[in-house]
Amino acid sequence: MTHTVLVTGVSRHIGARVASVLAADPDVSRVIGVDTVPPPSLTRAGGVSLGRTEFVRVDLRSPDIAEVIAVADIDTVVHMSLVSAPSRGTGRAVMKEHNVIGTMQLLGACQRSATVRRVVVRSTTAVYGSSPRNPAVLTEDMEPHDGPVHGYAKDAAEVEGYVRGFARRRPDVAVSLLRFANFMGPGVDSPLTRYFTQPVLSTVFGFDPRLQFVHEDDAVEVFRRMAKEDHPGTFNVAGAGVLLLSQCARRAGRPSLPLFSPVFHALGDVVRRAGLVDYSPEQVRLMSHGRAVDSSRLESELGWKPKFTTGAAFDDFLRSRGLHPFGGAR
């Protein structure tokens, strides 16, 4: 039985949903949610209800997280507090500190804990990079030809290194590392969802990348299962199938504007400074070369498949934004 679960990153949508689902599970005795700011459900109407989750305000970069783990006798840690883009009020340096230093502090606290026996860490398929030299479909054992060199993807790659080190030092702890494709769904607000709601979709001339999504409902279910059962290892998580960027544009009813790569980069700098869409270098590479992963290891391990395909996840997102998708079924 899973007794006490610590969930990081509960002020963000997916983190709040995971905490809420675990708190509603009768097999889970206690859920403690931590973040640097209170969840929206505590500050305004319309947020995800955290149910009986106990919220503790703590910065993962501080040693305070060790005290929380020790005092509450935490046995399962679900680490979701990875930031994919810097906020307008902070810069890239703060984002990196939160992602990398915060994870180091958390894993250090877990290593010293006598009660922690299961650790689940959110990562991203962005660690594979986006390169014309990558295979058509990536598996967990493949090394990327052009790995990430900056941004969120580089943070995630560093985080994964620390997670593997922790797993070696604490072989008695079941460590699950989950590489998610881009989240998609009604409640998801990300650089990619903001991109698809722009009136005109700028694309890189000569490229039509393959994209993969995972629906937020399926992501939450994966976290729930991993938090309650021991499934050590590294797993890709993505909805079945792929969508070309041109197919996404047609489904969204958005015109495309092909731009030569230097112009696309320049436009990205402008809209990023304006706070409209985050055209990070890794996002630009994704929009050029795309990325697709194989999730069969996860499906075999759990005996479960995502309910939403990549296309169905995208269509559900479009419906939630009033963009009236065509085709694609749940």
C-alpha cells in the first residue's frame, strides 16, 4: 500500500490533477503537495480541486524539502516540478536553478530518507533532441545524434543524469523516469498549445515535421499508476500515431506561413520578447525535424494503453478552444 505521497509542482495544472487523483484514492493515506506558490484552487475559482491534499509552500532549491520528507514519513515521491519555459518575471537562469538544483536537493533528501521507497520523475521526449539524423521512431535505449545543448531539454537531460545516479546509490528504491511527449488537452497551457492558437501558424519552409502528443488524462493516469506500483526503469509516454504539422494546421483551421529558417528564427525572437509564444531554439528544431517515440515498453509494463491517440488528443484540445477539429476520434 502507498501510504504517504509527496507531489511536487502542484501549482501547475497537471501536478494539481495528479495530487487530486491520488488524494481521492482510498489506498493512499495522505498526499502532500509542494510548490513555491499556492495552487490556483487555493487562490481563485476554477482551479483543480486538490481534495484532501495538504499544501506546503516550499522552494525545492532550499534544504526545507528534506524536513518535509522527514516529518511526514514520505514513502512515495512524484516529482513533476520541471518548468518548460521561463516566466515573464524570471529568466532562463532561474528556470535552470529550479529544474536542476531543485531536483538535486529533492533527490538528496530522498537519498537520506529512511522511508522513501518509490520515486517517480517527470521528464520529456525532448531529451532525444530533434535532428534529421535521428531514427524515425526513438526507443528508450537509443542515444540521440544531436542531444540538447540548452533550454528545457538540456535541463531534463541533466535531471535524468542525477536520477540515474540516485537509482544507483539507492537500489532499494523503485525509480521510474517518464519521458512524456508534449502534453495536450483542454487544461494544458504550454508554448506548443499557445502556438496552435495563433491566427497564423509560422512554419519553417521546406519542413513538415512529425509531432506526437499525450493527452493530459492519460498522463495523469500514468502518474497515478506509477505512484501506486513499483515500475522501475525509463519509459516513453505518448499517444499512438503522429501528426504532421500541416495536418495540425488543417485540423485547427489555421493558415500556415512558411518562412525561411533565418526569418523563422528572427520572428521567434520578436514574439518571445513580446511574451506571445516561446520560440526557443529547441522549439525551432522541433518545428523543423519533429520527433516520434515508441511507447510499447510502458504499455507492456503497465498492461495498459493511452485512451487518446496523438490525433484524438489534439482534437480534444482544439474543441476546448472552439477550433472545431475535423476527423480524429477518441
